[in-house]
Amino acid sequence: MRALAGRPPLRQLGADLSLGLIAALGLPPFGLWIATPVALALVIRRASRASNAFWPMLAAGLGWFCLSMHWIVEPFLVEPEIHGWMAPFALFLLALGGALFWAIPAGWAARLATDAPRRALAIAAALVLSDWLRGWIFTGLPWSLTGHVWIDTPVAQTAAWTGALGLSLSTLALAVLPSLLRPVSAALAALLLTCGLWLGGMARLAQPLPPDTQTILRIVQPNAEQHLKWDPEWAAIFFQRLLDLSAAPGSRDLVVWPETAVNFLLEDAEPVLPAMAQAAGAPLVMGIQRRDGSRFFNSLVTLDTDATVGQIYDKFHLVPFGEYIPWGDALAQLGIGAFAAQQGNGYSAGPGPAIMAAPGVPDFQPLICYEAIFPQHLRGLDQRPGWLLQATNDAWFGQFSGPYQHLAQARLRAIESGLPLVRAANTGISAVIDPHGHVRQSLGLGVEGKIDAPLPASLPGTPWMRWGDAPSILFALLALAAALFRRKPA
């Protein structure tokens, strides 16, 4: 209870909430990156001088996550007459959970520091570590990291060395400078740090990419709206779109369909597999659901030109409460089977990261939707793929911020890994992304169409692929230790 004492007046909490909202303007689709370090600098400075840093950080975090993750209401509005009433509760609870990831470590660290500058440094270091922890705790949700604001700037290129967490470290380093230095010195240090990051990113961009490969990909976007996707009449229309777009004139070495592209199971697909293979005119990678006994899987499947099913990849990092209920199988042991994946209620998880192959194209690592927001999955393989493939259904996320944030994170995966990333999205945004994170070609939201594009060549493995987040974590821990170190009196 001591940690919750010292709540400031509501007026001050409202100011902190507003600063959190302003800070979130740095994220897509707004892209006002400078708003983030400036607003966070004001929050950290005030929190470091408050009697209890927990409350200002909670309010600021609530503002940050309310604005940056307001797309969470969209799935509840697909059938608003049934689920719409839950939308505001989902947004508030998700934002509150994210805010606690800010407030608890920041409040704890600030309480142990002895003066305002040390408390500010402790808060900044705690926020970096919080961004890392959010990728792991409770299966992880590394969305809206403070480092994601750099994606449309050259600074994003430094993720090839530091990963997304290193970008968060850069953001918080800028934000803490006004609390550590005099105003003029802080402004000069912030300018030098920003210029250094900018020039470092530009140096990487100045290195030319190798020529594109000879592999031609066809990415199909049927624009199947979520509220119509499973309607039998509309499902037939969307399936015909997939066939027609796949069969359109033009050379291609591989055709890619998005996540859950069809409304039938793989086990029921045999009668239409020849039509799918004929329309593709090349190997096909498609998102489809499949059944194995009483379990269901969200999968990617390769289909050869002779209509033979090749490799199968099952999504392993599932969305809690969206694709499965946590501990559902354990509850089944107690006789409560309504949430058990083993009884067909929700999806079951696949075995883990994998490499897929299709005839005539470089091997690739599949990522189904949500899996692409977890950078650690890129480092979980014994061999390096030639490219990354994300099949997704962003129709759940609406058309304002969610799809753009999802695309931004996919671009970061390309930068971190040095691999091109190809994105097939049901309603958009489908894209071909090169290893610098640049979108070569794309289909926007709500567009029916296809992309025919050469597969970009990959770059050599990046330092981040070798080291991961360890250097950024170590740096944050050292900063935290420096803030909490107390010199013994002489």
C-alpha cells in the first residue's frame, strides 16, 4: 500500500495523461517522432520530483496506450450488436495493463534513488527494461514500444545493430537528458545524440543493396471484409477473387495468399485444390485452417503445381483470448472443457519457428500475423532463410492506426534481420519490403488487387541477429545500477 500512497491531485494526473497522449503521436499513423522524447522528458522530470513516481507514470502510460492501441476496439465492432458493449472496457483494461508496465518498475526504481536526477535516470532505465519485458511476460505484447516512433526516419536503421529495444533506449536517452543536465547542455547533448543516430542510419542507407533476385512473387489481396468473410455467399465471391487475381496474366514463380484466405479447412479442400493450382500457375503459399483430430490450427500451406500439398506450418505464437484461452487445456483436466484447444475450442499452437520451401524459390521463414511483432522469433532458427513471409488478416484492426503500426513492425523485422519481408494481407496493407525496411510496392487498405514484384536480395546477417537485445539490456541495467548506487560516507 505504501507504493500507492501520495496520489497527486487529479489536475496533475490529467496533465500527465495528456503528456502520454502527446507522446503517442510519435507512433504510426501520426509519425510525429519528436513529440515522443519531448513529452516523455516532461513526464520523467515531473515523476522524478514527485513524492511517488508511480502515479505520474501510470497516468502517462494510460494516455500512451489509450491512443496507441485504440485499434483494439475494432474487433468488437465487427458484430457491434453482440460485442460492441465490450469495446470501451477492452481499451481501458489493455491501456491500464500497459500503464502498469510503466508505473510499477518506474515507481520502484525511483523510490530507491536518492535525488531527482538519479530518480529520472532510474525511471528511464526502467522504461527501457519494461519495453523488453512486455515482449515476454504473459506470452508478450511488444506493441507500441517507445522505439517504434523512429520507423520513418533514418534512425530506424540502427535497429540492425540494436534491435527495436535499442531504439527504445535511444528514445529514453533523449527523454532523460533534461533531467540530468542544465537546459543548454541538455539541448546540445540531445542534438548531438539525435544527429549521431541520424547519421549512423544514413550511413547504412548509403550502402547499396544487392540486385534483386530473379524470383517473381505474386501477392494476392482479395479484400475480404471481416464481417462478410465467413458468410457462405460472400466467401464464394472472395474465393473467386483469389482465383482470378492468381490467374491474371504475368510471370510469377510463387503466388502468396493471406492468412485464413479461404473459409474451408485443409481437410475439406481436396475438390478445389486442382483449381487453385491451375489458377496460381506456380507454387502457391496459402493461409488456411486445418484440423488434426479434435484440434484446429491456423496454418500456412504450400501447394505444388500438380495440386499436391507440400509443407505445412502451424502458427505457434497465438493471441491470448483471441485465438485461445490461457490454461484452457489445464481447465479441461478439471472438467471445464469450454476453453480447451484440445477439444476444438480455439486454436492449438504449432511447434515453433520453422523454415519453409517451395520449388524454385529461396527458402523462407513464415510468420502468421501476430508472430511478426516478436523479434525474438527471427533468432530461433538453426539456419538463415532467404526472406521472411508474413501472412496476415489485418481486417480485424480497422483502417486507422492498427494496420499501419503492424506494417511498421514488419519493416523493423526486415531491418533487424537484414532480410526482405513480403507481406500478404487480406484487406491490406500487402507489401514487398527490402532489407532497409523500405516498402518497394504495396496495396493499400480496402483494395482488391495483386502485386507482381521481384524478391529483394538479402543482406549479410546483422549484428542484432548475432547479439540480440543483450547489449541494450546490459546498458539499461548499468544505467539503473548507476542511478541506484549509493556512495558510502567517508
